[in-house]
Amino acid sequence: MIPAELRARIESDYAAVRPLPSPLVRAVWVLPFAVLALLAAPAFFNVRSDADRLGWALSWGASVIQVVLGLTVVIAALRESVPGRAWSPMAVAAWLVAPFVLLLAVTLVTWEASQVTLSRGWWLVGLVCVGGSAATALPIVALANVLAARAYPTRPAIAGLLLGVGAGLIADAGWRLFCHFSEPSHVLSAHLGGVALAALAGSALALSLRRPSR
């Protein structure tokens, strides 16, 4: 039995709270930033020089697929942030591996269709692509982390890692439309590096936003 004094204190502390929307509904807030990330680089700079040779399917089509998968991973991260709805270790591994498999497949197919190599200045171009891709992902990382933190995640590092990978894949979808080089060694180091930086930033920010338990 609960003592009457303790029961009174509990009842006096009751307050109505707003129900937490589903992960899919919360991810709608991320959608405008995902569209902006897709269009920012090709609109501000230009579209890659071999876009005509690649065709719509391997240029915009492949990037749209990356955005869709990236948003799906963000939704998975928002579900992970809800206590009691954490993914199993195998599911977490699948959510982390799938974006990199897609990025590898897009890279190899694009290289097969249009072989644009990078010779001189490879390190400078690599730094631009790493930094540009990671910077493009940061707004999505920040917003998704705020949405995840509201659910009081019990494993914030994993939730942040997932949403960082999703944000990085979305950012690369736009950045690859501007990058003129399809050489796998460049894409799988610089562009993949941007996704990895976004993932690390997502995990670090999630830990910093972790709310202390009482």
C-alpha cells in the first residue's frame, strides 16, 4: 500500500502531457531539409558535367533513392529513441550497413556508365567533398537529434549514429549531383567519409542532449 502522504504528493504532481507522435509523423519535420540538401549543391554550384551521359536514372534517380533510404534510416532512429521500441542488434546492423551498400552500388554503376577520373589535386577535391557533404548533413543531424531527444532515448548513441548515417546519405545524394568525378577511390573515400563524419556528429550530439535521469 502507498502511504497517504506519498499518494497525495504523486497526485499533486500529475500534469497532462502531449502524446509523442509516431516516428513517421516526426520525420515529416526532416523532409524539407532533405529536399534542400538534395537541391542545394547542384543549384548553388552546377550539375555534374556527365549528367547527360548518365541519364536521369543514374543522376537524379539514384540520388532520390538515396534520399528515400536516408529518410527511412532517420525514421528508424526516431523509433530507436522511444523507450521500449529499441531495435535488435541485427536490425541496428542492417540499418547501418544498408546505406553504405547502396552508396557502393551507386558508385560502381555510375563508374561503369561514366568513367571520370581524378588525377591532380585529388586531396583538395577530397577535402571539399568531405567537408561539403558533412556540412550539408549537419542541419538534418541537429533537427533529428532534437526530435529524438524529446522521446528520452535509452540508447542515445545508437539513435544518434543511425540518424547521422541517414542524414549523411541524404547529403551525399545532393553532393554527388555536383561532384564531377565518378572514380570509386574518390567517392568511397571522400563521399563515404562525409557520411561517416555525419554519423559521428549524430552520435556525439545525441549524447550531449541526453537528459539526466532522476
